[in-house]
Amino acid sequence: MNDDFIDIIPFSNKNKCMLEVPGSKSISNRALILAVLNDGVVKLNGILHSEDVDIMLDALKLLGVKIEIERENKSVVVYGCKGVLPVKKATINVGNAGTVARFLTALLALQEGGEYSLDGSLPMRVRPMGGLLNVLESHGAKLEFKGEKNCFPFTIKTNALSNEDWEIDASASSQILSAILLISPLIPGEIRLNLIGETVSRPFVQMTVEMIHQFTENGSQKITQNGNKFLIPDLNLNIESGNYAIEPDATAASYFISLPLSVGGEIVVQNLQNCNLQGDIGFCEVVKNIGFRISRSEFGIESRLDTIAGGGDFDFNDISDTFLTLAALSPLLQSPLRISGIAHTRKQETDRVSAMANELRKLGQNVEEGHDFLSIQPSLNKLSSVSPVSINTYDDHRFAMCFAILGSHDLFKNGKSWMRIQDPNCCAKTFPKFFQVLSHLQSNCI
């Protein structure tokens, strides 16, 4: 694969093809934090090995946490330290990993007598952190900003955190709320947490709460929620089996679940049938509504197109990481598509709403862009056989993957590439072997 670009080879699926996706990034990085907070050794099985998770692993090791990495077995052994980090002074770069930026900052704020300098990539320097930093500062952390307030880079001086009631604004990112929930069992006493207003991607908050329960001693009290109010009892994090299994990534699975729209046939994403932590599994319901048949078997989730695929009107607020998957495939739909609930994705790896509109217009699509929506009138008739069309990925892994699925469609019925994906290595963020998996399908589904 060329480091600068890859030309996607179209194919038609004549078989029932099976594949695996890697472990969930969201679960992997939450599990690493919870394992550090645990009292004892925890083995994380099925962990994702990717850029975002490696950033978290490197940071934790820099902070003195003993970690054994078993890449061939897709596992990591973490020697839990009850959240007390051995290293009290460090310089850490979080790259463009939102989970690391928020979860690790909250973990650092738990420390007594700590001083940590944090920075991130240029895109990370403009991603939302204010809701988290403000509430940490109000509970004992001291922050010194090197540039714009509430943005990377900054230094955080820590002296543990008080258990006064928490008022949190997580309107920009659910990770802000999840960051505080993750560390809340290590704040002494009962914690009352009030979410100000609303947050986005609420299923990720429920994932966090459920994972805390999974890492807690059997028979312990549970976190309770009443509307926007959370009550966190005094919990002892101690996963009694010493083992934790990480689910396959439902967001990564969305690309292959939707692949039959592009290449036909049937796809089976293995071991996904019992996933219950990830809200993005809800993408299956979306594609059902445009004409897919989705079923669960002993092997995984099976996907095929049962009829001509139409559009529709869908709110992606809860599963916003998957909106790009459907939007990128919209040129293959037979009726208009409207996607809403996506304003917050303008402040993710890139402005995903505008970037998607730009790339679809390159493909001749009629796109209306609003602050919180995209409306697309699908048609691929405006493309000539002069190719390839070059897709900009904006240093955003999800653009590379979702448009590769569209490019797999044999548009001109000649098996020749008509789409070029720029910077394919950006997939290293969450799915380093994505193009190898797609190439395997190209070779084995004909």
C-alpha cells in the first residue's frame, strides 16, 4: 500500500463472506483506565492494538504503571495500583486521541502532589475540553494554559479531588461525563453528579457505567441514575476473575455490515452477535430501514441487501461515529437521505459534516449542509469514466474506511479502480489492518 494513497479495486460478492474486526477502541481505553484503578492484576483480552490505544498504553507506562503487552494474543496485563500513579511529574502527548485526552486528564487529577504537562496534535488543540477542565479545576486541580484557555497545551497541578457535588457540562462530548464517571469510585465517599443540560452520544455514557459495574466486586452497590443526576456509591474496584473480554468494534463493523450495498452478496461480521455495551450496534437498525436484512447467528451478525436500497430521515445523535458510513454510501441509494443529530461531529478529528459534504460533492451529489444535518440527493450518473476520483481523508480514519466501501462498488462494470483514498495510513488510529481485511474480501468473495 502506498503511504500517500491507495486505489480501491472494485469487486462483486458472489459468496457468503466472513471477517473479523478488531476490539473496540472505546471499550479498550475505558478498560485500561479501570484496570489501573483496580486493586490487583487484570488481563484485558481482545484489546485493540492501534494508534489511540498505544497512546494510552505509552502514557500509562510513562506514569509508572506496570503493563505487559501480548500483541500476538491481543491481550494486555495491567498491574492495578488503585489509581495511585507512581510517577508524579511527567510530560505527555495525547496525539489526536479524544479518549486519552479526557480519560487520562481525569486520572491525573486524582493524584496527590502531581504536576503534569499535556499537549496534543494540532487538531486536538481545538477539540472540546472546557467542560472537563472547568469541573476538575472547581474540585481541586490547578491549570496553567500555554495558549488558549481550556485547550491543549496545559499543565495540571493536582492534589486529589474533593467529593463535593459535581456539576458537569458535557454538551460538547459525552467523553467529558465518562471521564468523571470512570474516576468517581476513587473519590472518597458518595458522589452526586449532575449533568447540566444534555450530552451527545448517550450510549457511550451507559457503556461507561456498565463497565464500572463489571470491574466492581460482586455484590457491590450500583451507580444509579435519575434523569441527568447520577449517584455513585463508595465502590471497590476489584474484578474478581482477573480477566476482562473486550467486544469487537461495532463502529468498525458498520463498514462491513453496509458493504452489500456496494458489492452485493452476504457478509458475516464474526463474534458481534453478543455485543451489548456499544450503542453503535444500533447502526444495524438504520440499515434495516433502508432495505437490509440483518440477522444474528452463532457466527456473528449477518448482513445482506434484500431489496432496492432507499434513503430516509435518520437522527444519528446517539451513534454519530457511524453517520459517515451511511453518508459515504448515499450515492448508491435510490431516494434522498437526510442525516441529523451530528453538529457535535464538527469538533471531532475534523469538521466531519462539512468534510463529508465536500467529498460527496466531488462525486456529483447534490448536498445541502446545515449546522446539524446533511441532506443528500443521490446520483452517480454525473461521474465520467475518467478516474480515479481523489478522496481527501482529513487525517480522519473514518473517512478513509467509509469511502473505501463505496469505492468497492464496480461503478463502470469493468473491475477498474475509480476511487483513490488519500493518506490510507490514517486508519492506524483504530483499525490498522482495515485495507488488508478489505483486500482479503476482494480476493475471496468473487
